[in-house]
Amino acid sequence: MHEQWKSATLAIHGGHIKEAYGALVTPLYQSATFVFDNAEQGGARFAGDEKGYIYTRLGNPTTDELERKMALLEGSEAAAACASGMAAVSSALMTHLKMGDHLIASNAVYGCTYALLSTQLKRFGVDSTFVDFSDPLAIEAAIQPNTKLVFCETPVNPHLQVYDLTALAEIAKRNNLISIVDNTFMTPLLQQPLSLGIDMVIHSATKYLNGHGDVIAGIVCGSEEHIHQLKYEILKDFGGVISPHDAWLILRGLKTLDVRLTRHCDNAEKIADYLNLHKRVNNVFYPGLESHQGFSFIGKQMQRAGGVIAFELVGSKQDAINFVNKLKLFTIAVSLGDAESLIQHPASMTHSPYTPEARAEAGITDNLLRISVGLENVEDLIIDIEQAM
Ligand code: LCS
């Protein structure tokens, strides 16, 4: 049955198991631990001789449903839910890396991912090289004898550059590297990296998957072997597991993902067109615009361009900051994918962990602004931008 269902249906029904009392909605199993009938049963569960729950850090029925649903949506064998998007990124990396290894990442990624790769992993003897992933030759040129994996987001946070995932998967396979893609900006409804040959997909579920701004969580999707290792070694021992309550909220959010994304994309397309024609705007970064480097990937690698737009205002950094402060309907906050439209200044906020040099290299300028277009009436949003201009 699952095989025939489209994503919108899977997001509602996928992975659901009929509940004992007939409840329509998956129950929230808000329990830290699970009771054994006797000591022998407890021992058998720990030994793996008997199936069944032990302790929520090792598995929980509510969390399991989220993981089954996400695996179906991404087309992976398995999935693991984590305490945050950063827990998903770090757990996925720790599954594959050890001291002395090297990885290659795109030079623009979410700020904390950059900090993890450039600073934290270094403390454990793992080196990272950052290159422009729009140039496949640059990726190949960065490969060393100890390179283990390649990592990127596409579209990139914050400026929406798009990378060719088929080319990336091909480079990874030819050089025996693991490929990991952060699919947060797209969700599996707009882009499925595993179908293009990528090995692992990561999400900050904090964003569109939950969609309501009330959860911090992450997901990793991949092969049975990789996810088993991630769950029963990395998550078990490092502990970055999701709370069942957050898993339950994401299950609720996923039911409306398809309709929410349609609205996010519709609104963002109209706002990108408006900004593109505005004389106070220098550059609009939105893959749905013909002028954008990522436009040729729309309808192929990615179904639509999503709900995030970046743009540079004419003038100084202070002019950009003044514009942000004048907005009345857009809320000044980091994060994205919520019902509320949000605006933030990447250089001083989400991408402040970068050094100024690395930020310049990654194309994140001081007057770049990023908006997450929400679900409001788009005319109201444009009126708000117009009055702040
Ligand atoms: N990956 C991407 C692409 C992200 O945008 C973020 C967070 C993360 C991973 C980490 O997820 P978290 O741990 O926050 O769930 N991005 C943010 C942003 O752009 N503004 O605030 C957070």
C-alpha cells in the first residue's frame, strides 16, 4: 500500500500502526522507561533476543512512528529522530568519522554546522576543508587519502545557492566517500537526495517538518546499517535523542506539511518577484527566479524553490538593519519554516560563528537579509515590506 502512496498521503498515514484502543491519533508514550514482566525478559531485551522497548533513550513507540514516516517520505530504509538539527548533523558525522579522518564541506552552511566542522570536530582530530560545491572539480581537488565524507546543504542557508546532487553522489561513489545532505530547506516533499544517490539525509525538524515554531528536533535518514549504528552506538552513548513529546508534535505538524509548503512556496514566489523589481534591492537569491543560479534545478532536483528568500539591500549594513527594524508584520527572529514570516541578518545572527574572511568567501555579505516567508496573506506581507522600504 505504502509503495503507491504519494508524499502528501504518506505524511498523514505513513508508518501508522493501529492503536490498541482505536484512537485516531498516535498516542504520546510519555514514559522514560518500560516495564519487564520478569528479570529474564529484561535480560533478553538487553541481549537483543527479544523485541520490545527498554528505555526511551533506546527507543519509544511515538518516536518510532515518526522515524517510520520520515523513512517512507525520504525513501530510506530507516530513520533516527534526534534532539535537534545539530544533534542530527553531529550524530550523522560521528557515525562515520574517527580521529585522523578528513571531510569536505561546502563553504556556505548553517553557522553552527560551520562551527561544528571547523572547530569542534578539530578537537577530536577530524579536519574539514571548505570548498565551493557549485564546482565539482573543486570538490575532487580537495580529496585527500584520509577523506571519509562530503557534506552540504542545498539550497544553502543563508543564500540559497543550489548544488548538483547527482554530480556530488557520483564523485562520492567514485572516491568511496559517504555523502551527507542537509535537506532542511526543501523537506522530502520538494527534494529527495537519496533518490539521486546520496547516502544520508539530515533535517532540522525544528523547521518545516514541525512547522509551528514550538519544537527543536532533528532527523537522519539512511540505510538500515548506518541508522542502526547511529541509533544504537552514537545516540545511545552520546544521548542526543528526541523527547517523545516533540516527536508527537512533529507527527501532528507533518499532517499539514504538503498544504503548508504549497502556501510557503506560493507566497515566496510572489515576494521574490516583488523584491526583484524593487529599486532598493540589489540582488535577490531565490531559486525560483530565472536569474538565480539554481533555477535550472527546479522541476528536476527540486520540485519548487521553497519558502526562504535572501536579498541584499542597496546601501550599507546599517541601512539593512534599519529596514529590518521598520518591519511590522515580519518578526525579527532566527529559524524558518514557521507560520509566522521571520526576518534575520545572517552576518550578525545565524552566520556569526564564521570568521569575517570565511563569511566573505562563502558569499554572505554584511547587507544580506534572509526572510522565511510564512503562511500569512501575501499582500499583507508585501505591504509591510513596502512601508519599511
Ligand atoms: N541545518 C540547517 C540547514 C539549519 O538551518 C539549522 C538551523 C540546523 C541544521 C540546525 O538545526 P537546529 O539544531 O536548530 O534544529 N537553522 C537555523 C536558522 O537558520 N536560524 O535559526 C536556526
